[in-house]
Amino acid sequence: MKSWSKLLGAVLALALLAPAWAQEEDGYDLWLRYRPLAGAERAAVLRHARTLVAPAAPSPTVQAALDELRRGVQGMTGRAPTAAGRAAAGAIVLGTPASLPAALRPSALAALGREGYVIRRMAPGVTVIAANTDTGLLYGAFAWLRAVGTGVAPDRIDERAVPKLQLRVLNHWDNLDRTVERGYAGESIWDWWALPDVRERRYVDYARANASLGINGAVLNNVNAKPEILTAPWIAKTAALADVLRPYGIRVYLSARFSTPLELQETDTADPLAPEVAAWWRRKADEIYRAIPDFGGFLVKANSEGQPGPQDYRRSHADGANMLAAAVAPHGGVVMWRAFVYAAENPVDRARQAYDEFQPLDGKFAPNVLVQVKNGPIDFQPREPFHPLFGAMPKTPLMLEFQITKEYLGYATHLAYLGPLFEETLRSETGRKAAQAAAGLTVAQVIEGAQVPGPLTGMAGVANIGSARTWSGSHFDQANWYAFGRLAWDPQASSRAIAREWAAQTFTRVPRALDDIVALMMDSREAVVNYMTPLGLHHIMGTGHHHGPAPWVADLARPEWNPVYYHKADRGGIGFDRTSTGSNALAQYAPGVAQRYADPRTTPETLLLWFHRLPWDHPMPSGRTLWAELAARYDLGVTQARGLRTRWAALAPFVDVRRHAEVAARLDVQAAEAQWWRDACLAYFQSVSGLPLPPGVRPPAQPLEYYKALRFPYAPGHG
Amino acid sequence: MKSWSKLLGAVLALALLAPAWAQEEDGYDLWLRYRPLAGAERAAVLRHARTLVAPAAPSPTVQAALDELRRGVQGMTGRAPTAAGRAAAGAIVLGTPASLPAALRPSALAALGREGYVIRRMAPGVTVIAANTDTGLLYGAFAWLRAVGTGVAPDRIDERAVPKLQLRVLNHWDNLDRTVERGYAGESIWDWWALPDVRERRYVDYARANASLGINGAVLNNVNAKPEILTAPWIAKTAALADVLRPYGIRVYLSARFSTPLELQETDTADPLAPEVAAWWRRKADEIYRAIPDFGGFLVKANSEGQPGPQDYRRSHADGANMLAAAVAPHGGVVMWRAFVYAAENPVDRARQAYDEFQPLDGKFAPNVLVQVKNGPIDFQPREPFHPLFGAMPKTPLMLEFQITKEYLGYATHLAYLGPLFEETLRSETGRKAAQAAAGLTVAQVIEGAQVPGPLTGMAGVANIGSARTWSGSHFDQANWYAFGRLAWDPQASSRAIAREWAAQTFTRVPRALDDIVALMMDSREAVVNYMTPLGLHHIMGTGHHHGPAPWVADLARPEWNPVYYHKADRGGIGFDRTSTGSNALAQYAPGVAQRYADPRTTPETLLLWFHRLPWDHPMPSGRTLWAELAARYDLGVTQARGLRTRWAALAPFVDVRRHAEVAARLDVQAAEAQWWRDACLAYFQSVSGLPLPPGVRPPAQPLEYYKALRFPYAPGHG
């Protein structure tokens, strides 16, 4: 074996000399690349991963952990560890309290719960990965590989981790015809047609990637659900996917259309209080659980944007959710009921409606219901304040919903690392308190369950995953999947640290280059805010497809579909007054927060026009007028977007030719589209303000009519 | 270099010892796998491909040839040939008459034309690849690699080839929203949204695959075309693709919607004889050719299945085609005008309509128009007789259209090698003669231009290519792309030889295994005919999606959409009388052919019910009644489908685990669906014949109503 290992070392060295096309990467391996290490690093890994010791008759989950360790060590060193019966120097030992000998058993294992793990050196040269369950062992195996992949010396790995949220779930907005609503990474990864017979290898790689982050649930279909998903053929397809995902600790969930039994013509109503309806759902749940014993439950979008729901029968959201919850409760399932509702006939500020609807229902939901609340009160904008429901429903488990796919932030074309956006929401001070506590809670603490006793906690991310070779439509969009997963495990983690961890595994560990990539990522989302919606502007994008600027749109059927509803710009000023002189949406926040945001002088500049309508000559902290500040922000966004391009160009020596070029091509588009956003928005706001452009601000490249005439048929992701 | 080469040899040997997942293949490399050779074979290739000699300042096309040779030799031997200035032993010399020294110039180069090539040993150890153009050199390079890849010793390669058809074109039925009509291999490979800025690496690999077969044209969009494809943004996208494909000898074409100027509101009519319309198309052609100087031309589906066309203005197909032809003629473009027409208001046998419409127009088309005729008179059925237009339009270039995607032969799920289907059409005797000839012409000879002077000849294949990792939705479907390309180069080639060539490059060269794979391929299409539409039955599949059996359908708006229109089964018998006592479609064939098919006794059994309506007790050559024969054929199909599965299982030792399993999963589905076809069809035909099942024939697994109730929402490929 020794001579082979030497030869393989030579092989790996040679591989570096192969022609360019052979070295190029296509991104499919995500952050699980396990590329060859060199010199001392390689030797250290070899020394600490010579053998693997696992419980006898390993479960499929332990088998997955062992396979991943073999794959990783093989990739990094050229030599896979061998199986061993007992721990000696060079061993990685995977074990639960039942299987570990006392000498190798780390302390306080019970506190790890069902999914935590510990990695510890328990004897000279012996690394123990311990957990209470096989899933914990799998997570530990991935953690060991992540540590090595980010440059931690194998003898220094000492990690203990327990997830802070129970449900860490991707929401796939994937349709049964394999299109994906708001998908920018090709068609759905679920080949529904070929299922259940054909199980693509890609499903396993999807499971590996999620397990590496601790994501433990996947809602397979669009929240705008079709009734067919709950028919026998689709239950069989779902069961096949569940079989593939199960060893990786991932449960499947389905989005359910509230009117399913009625539309399948199996009941005469969908009224949640009608006994026949409740009975239908109980039978349906039984049928599903017979095929999928660990089925997670249902995600429901009801009475929102045209979807059916309990209000069609004058029942409340709680009535609807609880009826479904009763159907899955005997099987241990949950219902994730979305709070994203706004109604056609409701003239109230859209930002208020979810709170108005749901806050009064606090305490009325069954114990296995989570109310799933978007990060902000409108809809996944480049920047929103946190949703006022966080902290305001102390008797109800709230599940936070982020959008990983970039519906409003440049699709998969623009580089926008969402870690800072996620972190901004999670670290927002709600001004609300836990029952006995003195200090106020952050959003993270609220969803971690500080207010609600019991185990139901969770975070959902609308997936950016498709059949594209890159999975996410671009290399950098993989970081958003990664960041969601890591923050779902620990909502108080640092988005910068996560960026560093991701980039080290994905691109390079050369410190200077890594620093530059992380800095570029950390700047990217703010660049998008600046060139799209600075100073608290929101919802001024193109109709339907949501691509590009369209602040002028004023002719859509419902007022709150129109960008003019949100910016309200005219000769007198710009912005949405959500204070007591306006919609008073502010009153939905805790008094301390509301008070701070009530005054433009104490409102963060980043949210100014979200909460306030102000005259164009309103003085800004910079000394500029609001109008000049707005122009300056748009200009800054363009400069930042161009900067991303320049900074990436300088990183060419550190990234393989293919991935570098693929990122660069998108950054070219981003720079051009940043200019387009800036030009179109300034042209429009100038036309309504009637003001000359501030001194030094270049006029837009085209007249306003040019931008208004642009059309984008066949834009992706729009049903 | 010598020691490296040894080391790399060792590397390759080691690679064979790597764990299973590392060796597995996903099919992306198609037949261009260039996997490591061993021993004497490797040494022989190394000896004959040490250096590459090319003209100075090589064009992008020559560069592509050199890159491919380097990639191939590197893959097969571990060592890439180096560039050399002059030919010595071990050199491969690429040259045109202008660049080759006389001693290395093979004879009769002029006869190679624009695309032919010759590969010849011109000095000891010196291989010359010669052609008149760089494209010829590229084809020659691929031919050399194909020869080596199929096991020809490098010193034995002696090949001279000239394509027999001028236009060898894929028709992509790809929509602008990236769906693919009748696509079963994922979404379109064209990422229209990201174009022209982002040029996927996959486009280059697509070009390489096509160039390896000599395919020299691609119609990028669906024949059911949208007007937007001819607007400026899409011309720019098309130009970007043309730039990628050009070095590989591939021209781009577009499908044009006949009413485009009217629908874009740039004219008030689409009447082909209106001067403003002709002028619009001339301007549009000029605009396209400014962006794409070598644009191929237009493909048009007009007055067919709801598409607009010249008949909307009481003009003929020739009027329409010639108007478009005039627009592209100054630029050297062509128009491919489809003869696939049938009209809602026409009560005539659908099989007759294309001939009725087009034959009288013979001689009326402009010289740069080809009339594109499907292989058979209905629509890409598992078996059809050849189309009667072949040979019947001696003054018009006819382009043959095959369907590579398996709309009617089990999508990408069923294994059906189409080589024999293509060959069957091409070798059909038309009974028509060339002007001065004594012998009748085959379809191949007709499309090769035996009747029409001048250079316009061609073959089109409706592509089965998508974004699936396998390109074609399954590994074996790649063979259909391959076979189309090779037959477009030489319509008289053997489909069996092509299967062998493909399988040797794609799976294995172990003779016994190769024999088995080829045999399995050669049997596969007949199996599909047997379990779907034996004895000349046709068009009895499911409505719309065309999946599965539905011979009972009788309620669709147009008679010729209904399966019952085609089989006409009732108590009295089954089959479509197309003789003089029936629709007399037979009269469209040459007298010799018509005479043979007029009598059931001289009609090939395979086409019996295509041409004849016969009583259930009609005696068959086997001695069985027609009813018993029909049942026997369905049973045979099921047996054959199961046989494919068994035979493939035995090939496990010769194919990597992943591809073997992926094929096996589909063969399981095929066997089950063969049974379904057989059961549903027998149940239905029994219900209309009123006859008991023939002795020994097992009853269908389910009652007829079960099959009739099956529904397939969200089936792929159906718009």
C-alpha cells in the first residue's frame, strides 16, 4: 500500500500539469470538492484518516457517513481510509453511546440531542466522532471534512455542535411539469415523469449537499400546489424520493392545495369544518404515511394570491391549519402554514395584512402547526425590515422563511451573497421579550423558541436548486444555499465566517485570494440594494417576471401590484408613510422599535423610504438632499457592480479557467444591468420630481421612454 | 518526457483500481470518451500520434481539430501529442493542397469537394489527414479518432470519405421559454435568457459531437415558431450561438413563423405576394446576415396544424417558399419548406394530403428551396411505408426528415435503436427512375439528388438533445443521434455497422459483449413495433402527449386525430383500406410499388393493416388468423421487451455500474409498459371484434375500463 500511495501522490502532482481543460471544474461538486492537498497537509490528513471504525452492521446513514469520509480522504490524499475493527492511531471512530467503548466516549453526549455531534481526539491519533443517532454521526463526518477542507489541522479538530432549530427545510417551488416558479437554475431536479422507477444519481448528491449543512427537510413541490401531488401515482414518486433522502437525515414534505379533495371530486366542499373534509384528509394522511412512514407533513399557502383556503368558507387560518394538523398528528407530522397573505379586496397597506390576519390567532393553532413567516412584511425585497409578526405571537411557533432563489436580486445572473441579508433579519431586535426575560429578543431568538415552550422551531428557504450543472445557476449562488443551511443550523452564526468557510472549500485557501473573495461576497448584496432599491425603496421591479426596473408601472388591476403604490413619488416627494400619519404599519412593531422608526432622523437610512414619505429636498446625514442622495446611491451601486467585476478579474490566478470565466460573464451582465437600473430609475424619478439632475450626476444613457418600452418575453421562472 | 509517460501509464492502470464511484460514467462524454487504452494498443497510438503538424496560423476550425486530437490521444494514452513544424515518424499531418508538401499530398484531393477528407499513410510512420477545407480537416481528425476508438490499428487507417448530402441538419423543436416540444431529455440546451452574454461550455461540446458525425447545420428553434425569434434581441442570441458553432462547420438556421411581420405589427398582412411583405423579409434577411454572415436560412411549417401560411391568402406553398427564398438568396441562404400538411376541412385520407398538395407544385419552387418530407406519410410512427413524395417530385430537391426524438416510440424511456427504421426508409425502392436511368431509385438515391441536378440535397433529424446530463435522456438514445448523423453523411450506410461503431466507442470493445449490445440494439425497434403497432397499425397512442395505448379514442374534434380513424376496427375486421376500393392513397406510389401493395398477399406483413382492411379471420402466412396473429405479435413484443432486460443484465461485467443501472431502470419500465400496451390493445380489439382471445393467449391483466381511465397529466414534451 505504501508504494501505491507514493505513486498516487505523484499522480496528483501530475494532474496539476494536465492541460487546462482537464483541470477545469463545472461546479457540480459544490463545496464537497475534496481536491488534492499537497505536502504536509496531505501527510497530516493521511496520518489521521488511515482507518475508519464504525458500529457493526452500519445503517444506511452510517454507511453514507463512511462513504463520504472515504470519498473525501481519497480525493484529498489519493488514498481512501480502510475499514478497521478497532481504534488505533490514525483511526476515525464513529460511534454512539451504545457502540463506543468508555475510553472513547466523550462526555455529555446526552446534551447533543437527536442531531448534535462531537468530534474529539480521545486517544493519541484517534479521532472520535460521537453522536446519539446515526444522523448525528453523518453530520459529524461532514463537519470533520469541512474542518479539513477549510484548513484546520486534523489534530486540532475539536468541535461540538447542536442545531438550534428543529426543522431546517428547503422549499422547492417546483411544479409537476418540471418547471420551477422563480427558478433560475434550469428545470426541477425532480424528474417526476421518470419517478418512481428511475432514481437519478443527482438525488443522492442533493442529499449529500444538504446533509453536509444539516438541512433535514425538503418540501418537494411548489406552494402554489396542484391537486395531483396528493394522488396515488405522485405519492409513489414522493416515496421513492423519500427513500433516497432518508439515509441522509432528510424528511420529505409536500405542499398541499387546500381544495384538493374538492378538486379531485372526492368531496363536495373543502370546508375545513365539514366532517367529510377532515375525514378525507385523515385518510389521505394515512395513505401517505403508509408509503412514507417518516413523512414530514404539509406546507400550505392558503387564501393568498388566488390560492384556495379556509376563508373561502368563512373559516379562519387556524381552522384550516388545525384540521390538516389533526390529520398528520397521529403520525408525528407537522403543518407549516404560511402567513404570506394579502387580499384583493383589502385596501389596507399590504405590509400590514399578514400581521392583521395572524396576530389575533396567536394561541389558536394546534401544537403541530408552525406559522411560516417571510423575513420581511412585503416579499423578499433586496432589503426589508424584519416582519412585525416576529415576537408578536408568543404562543405560536414561528418558522422563518427566506428566499434563497433571487427572484428580486438579479436571478442567478447577479452576484449577491445573501448571508448578510439573512443575518440582518436574524439579528434584528424585535423589542419583544420572552416571558421571564429582561432583555429583548432578536428574530433569531424568537424562532429559536425563546417565547414558545416545546420543540417546534424551524427555518425555511425557498430553494435555488435546479438541474443546471452548477445546481444554483451560477457558482456564487451556491453560497446562498450554503449560507441558508448553516444559518438554519445556527441562526446566530456570522455570515462573514460562513462566506469564508464556503469560499475556502469552493475556490481557494490561498489567504490573500480568500480574503478578496470574502470581501467581494460581503459587499455584493449592498451593491444590489444600491443599484436597485436604495434608501428603503422596494417593489419597483418589472411586472410578472420581476426582472429589471419598472418604477413607472401604475396600470395593474390591484393597487398593491403597482410599483407606484410602493414609492409614491411625485413632485412633492417620495416614500411610503407607514407612521401614524400614514398606514401606521409601524404600530405592528414593539413600541421601542416603532418609536425609533417613527422619526426620519432615528430611522436607519437604509429603511428611510420604507417608513417615510419625504420631500425631495429633505436633508440627509451626508448633507445632500434626498434627491441628491438617491442619485448618489444609484451611482454607488453602479460603481460597486463594476468593482465586483474588476475585483474578480484579479482573482484569475486562483480559480480554474472555466469557473472564472463563467463568473466573469455574469459579472459583465450585472455591471450592465446595474447601469440600466440606475438609468431607468433616475430617468423616471426625475420625470416625476421635475427636478434637474443633481450636479455631477450623469444623465441616463437613454430617454425614459426607451426603458419603459423594454419587454422580456420568455423570462425564466415566471409561470 | 519518457519517464512521465511511464508514470502516466501507471496512473491510468491505477485509475482502474479506483473505487466504483470514481470510475462511473454519466454519459456526458457521448461517444467521444477517449478512455485509456492498454498495452500494445496504447503503444501503437502513442507511436503514431507523437506530434501534430498543422498549417501555420491555424484557423479556429483547424485549432478545433488539433484540440480534439490532443484530447483524444491524451485520454487514450495519457500523453498528448506535441506540435511540430515538420513531419517525422509519429506525426499526424493536417493539411490542405495549399499547405501540404507534394510528397505528403494524397492523390485526387479535388474530388473530396468542400467537406470530404482522406486519411493516408504517406511516409513511414506519418499519417496525413488531407482535405480541401479546414472543415474537411476537422472531419478527418474525428474520423481518425473514431477509427482508433473502434479498434483500427493506427497504421491501418486508410479512409477516404465525402458526404453524399449537402445539408445534414438537426431540427431542434426548442421553444424560447426553454421547453422542448416532444423533448424527453430535459429542457433546451439553449439558455436563451442568458444569451448572448453567457456562452455555456455545453455549446462547444454539442458542436464537437455534431462535427464528429459531419452534422453541419442546426435549426435552433421549434417549427411551431414564435415571431420573437426574428426580433433584434434573439438575432443577437442566435449570432452568439453561430459564433460558437462556426469553427465546427455548423451553420445555424431558424424556424420562421410565416406571419411574423404581421404579428410584430410591422406589416398589415403576411400575404407573400404583397410587396411590403416581401420587402420586410428582405430587410429581415439583411439584418440577420449582418449579424451572421453564414446564416443557413429558414425552416418553415406553414398551413399545418394551425400554423399560418400562404394559403391564408389563397397563395400556394410555392408562393410562400419562393418569397422567403428570394430574401435569403442574395446571401446564399436556403429555405426548407415542410411538406407535413393536413387540413381541418379536408375529408381526404390524411396519408394522401401532403402528396396532393405538393406533387402538383413540382418545378415551381425557387432553386434555393428544399421541400422537407417526413419519412412516412403520417407522422413518425414506429413503422410507416416511405412517403410517396419521394421520387414523385423529380424537379424539386427533397430533404428527408426523420424524428430522432422518440415521440411515438417510448420517449427516452424505451430502448429503441432507430438505425433500422432510418435504413428501412432509405433503402425503400420508390419504383421511380432518374431521367436517363434504367433502374429504380431508393429513397436514399432520391434525396442524394439522382433526379434533380444541382447541389441542394439534405437530411433533417428532429433532435433528441436536451440539458439532461446524458444529452438524450438515456444512454442508448445517444445512438439515435449518432445514427442520424452517420446516415446523413452516407444514406446508404448500414445501421448495423453504425450500431457497432457507436457501441464500441460508447460501451466496450470486448467482442462478445459488443456483439450482444449490437444485437440487442438491432432487435429493439422491432420489439417496439410489436408491442405498440404490429402488422401496419399506426396512430393508436394516447391523445396529446402520445404516451401509451389509446386505440379506443373516438371523440376528438377532427376525425384524423382519433385512433379509430386509423385502425377502423369493428366486428367486421381491422385496418385502413388505402387501395382503390378505399382512400386509394396507394395510387400516389409508382405503379410497381402500388401494384405490390394493392394485394394483401404481396403486401409485406409489416404494412398489412396500413394498406388493407381485412376480416379478423383473414389467413396469415403463419397459418394463424389475423386476430390470432395480432395477439401473437403483441405477445412477441412483450417477450422481446423482457428479453432486452435479461440480455442487458448479462452485460453488467462490461459496463460501468452507473450507466448499467441507469439503462436497467429504463428497461424495467419498458418491459412493464410493453405489457401495458399489449394488454390494453388486446382488451380493446377484443371488445370491438367480439371474438374470444385466441387459444393460449393470456387475458389482459385489467379490464378495458382500467386502461381507458388512465391519465397522464404533466407528461413531458407536450406544450
